[in-house]
Amino acid sequence: MSPSSACSQLHSWMRNEIATCSSGNRTPDTGKILSDTADGTNWAAYGRTYNENHYSPLTEISDKTIGRLKLAWYHDLPMGNSVSGPLAVNGVLYTATGYSVVRAFEADTGKLLWEHDTHAAEAAGSKLRQGWGIRGLAYWDGMVFVGTQDGRLVGLDARTGKEIWSRMTVGKDDVRFISGPPRAFAGMVLIGNGGADVGPIRGYVTTFDAKTGKQLWRFWTVPGNPADGFENDAMRMAAKTWSGEWWKYGGGGTVWNAMTYDPETDTVFLGTGNGAPWNHRIRSAGKGDNLFLCSIIALDARTGKYKWHYQTNPGETWDYNSAMDMELAELTIDGKPRKVLMTAPKNGFYYVLDRLTGKVISAEPIARV
């Protein structure tokens, strides 16, 4: 097939998909899209698929064809801070700029289909100083999800851009905010928060029903005041690794970016951040590993129940957090297939973990130590 013929067929397919989607006659099976790593038709999540590989299997653009690329269309965006990587679902592109202004475009023509302003800048107040806008979006069954600097998670109709629901995920007047992309899976939306660099914050993630916005479960990443009781056995275990009156300082451990879902085991993986404050001697009297700071945590996706953890920086005091992207894969190691999680956090090591057990397979330095 000639390049011009291929382009013509691709454009024809995209127009049909856009027309079908816009007419409301078809909602894609999002779970199937996010599970299928071989089909490059859509890019429906921050990392494209559940495995967060950020990789497209499409082959139309290669070292042999790249010289024929040319501008198809453009759209001027307002000047400001960040522009998130777009999602592509059924021939429609969704992207966010600045403080969570979401737009939808026809991928084929660049036509602006809708624009939704969450008015996060007006609501965030002093929190505007802490972040740089929104890093990404999530998609699930005809809805687009975006977090805001003031701490809301907002669900939008993917066809019209109208708000379907909005939930505040943070406490009144605290310094938590959202800058990371939500993750959607199995009819749920998962979001974490930032803020541990500037205030007494205790980290957590929260899941919501994608359709209704109803809160389903919340997992705290560090223990609170023992006098108040612990939410679960995981927090009771973690408290044994803290010292002094850590709860007065918050503890930290925010999940401001890294979250990944494994549909094979129905597991959510979290990458947690630094302590609050950074200094271990202040935060925990200089004692203890301080779980689950700077850790990879595996949870049951349906309930939020703890499965396992691996801590990359025990007793963290350098802001070497583990909130960097995590990728899932199957590798052949010593002649045997292994289901692994891979991540390169701030401490300069590249980790390969058995994602079923959390055991370390390898941890090699990627920077001068």
C-alpha cells in the first residue's frame, strides 16, 4: 500500500470514528482499550495502557517515513504553564492546559469540539504557588477526569465537556493540591495529592465511582496519631517504624504522580513521596524507616487493602521520593518469565521488582553515586 493510500484510509477511518462518537451511538470499551497493548488506535490513559509503558505499537512513522511528515493542523493555546499530553479516544483528542482547562479536538481536522474551564486558578488561592498546572487526564466509558490545583476531582462528559460531578478530595484550608493525572480502571477513578513539601501533610489516595463520583475507599500512606486508632493493620505495622510525635508534622508520603493498575491481579501500585518535613531528625527523632515514605505499595484495587510494599529510601531525609512513573512488563529472567514492575526514583537506582510479591529482582545505579 502506498503512503498516500494509507493516509487516505486512516483519515477516512478517523472521520467515521469521530462521527460515530459524536452522535452518541458508541462508547468504547475502556477496559479493553487499556488492556490491549498491541492496538495503537487509542491513547486512553496517561501511560497509554494499564502497564504505563508510554509506548505506541504503530509503525506508520519510522526512520524511513519521518521525512514526509508535515503540519496537518494547529490550534493556538493560551500562554501559561503546563500543557498535558493528550488522550486520544475514537478519533478525539483531549488535553488540558494551565490550571485544568480541558479541551477536546477532532484529531483529523483540529476542530475544537468543546472547552471546559474548572476555574481552579480562582479557587486555589495561595496553592497556585505550589504547582505548575495539571500533568494529565484520565478517560473511562465516555467521561474525562481532571484534577485541580484546589484539590477537586472533576468528571466531564467526553462528548460535550459538561461537568457530570465534582468532588473535593482534600480538607478545608489544608495545603494539599492536585497536579498529577488521575488513573481510571474497573469503573473507578484514583487520585492522590501533593503538598508535603510545604505543610504538615499526611499522604493518601482516594478512589471514586467513575459514573457517580461516590467515594469508594481511601488508603493512607503513613500512620496518624496512635491515640486516634489506626485505620487498618498496615498503618499499625507502619507506626512501629516511626518515633517521637511524628503525626504533629504530618508525615508526608503523598502520591502526587505514580499510580499503576494491573488487571491480571486486580492490584493498584502506588509510588509515594518524601517525608513532611524532609528532615528525619525533626520528623521522627532521627529513628526508624518511616513506612511508607519513598515506597512502592501494592493494594487490592477493589478494597484498598494492603498487599505488599518495597521502600527505596528507609528513613528518607533527602527528598529522594519514589513518585516517578512505574511500568509493568513480563521479562524473561534466568530463563523464566517474570511479571515485574520497573521504576527509576530520585535516588538514582533503577528497580525491577516482582510485582506479585514485591521482592527485588535487581536494583542498579543509573547515576554517579
